Amino acid sequence: MTWTALALLGGISLAGALGAVTRYLLGNLVTTWLPTRFPLGTFCINLSGAFLISFIFALVSHKALSTSLQAMLATGFLGGYTTFSTLNWETLLLLRRGESIRALCYLGGTYLLGLGMAALGLGIGGWLA
């Protein structure tokens, strides 16, 4: 493995750690500011992550961002920031509490609005690049 590849792995690792810390802090902030039985923190994190990853890929496709920076931001930071496993766990918790409508809104809203946010990120990223 070359020094360049090792440096990239280090950058991805550091970015992943920063993404995880950001997710934790933002999730707590949203939950504190807007207490609700709906998992709003994870919902906001996953939607913003969907926007950001498409935005990053649009910039890369227009050569406005390097593939190394893409790897650090998309794989590293956003890999640590977004959370598919928490989405599934919180959906199961809602179902176990008998809140099937809220669970359906959470799961469906995350996917449908996430797709919309991804399209928005792609469009804005392409426009800016």
C-alpha cells in the first residue's frame, strides 16, 4: 500500500469519526430543542445526509471536487453521520409501542423525502459546479 493510499485511509477514518460525533451532537440538539415521540433527530440527519452525498457526487462529476475528497466526505464523514441502523431500530421501537402510523410516516418519509433531498443536492451541486 502506498503512502498516498494510507493518507487517504487516515483521512476517511478521521472524517468518519467527525461524522459520528456530528451525528451525536446534532441528534441531541434536535431532540432537546424539539422534544417529540417522533425520532426527529435521526430523520433530519438522514435527510441532510441524502442531500449532502448527492451534492458531493454532483461536484465530483463536474470535476469541481477531487475523488479523494469525495471519499473522505461521502464515505468517511457521511458514512459516520448518517445512520441506516438507527432508522431501523427507531422504526421497530415505534412499532413495539403500537405507533404503527408514526412508524410508517418515519420510514416512508425518510425514504421519500430522502430521495427528494438527494435529487435537490444533485441539482444544486450540478448548478454550482
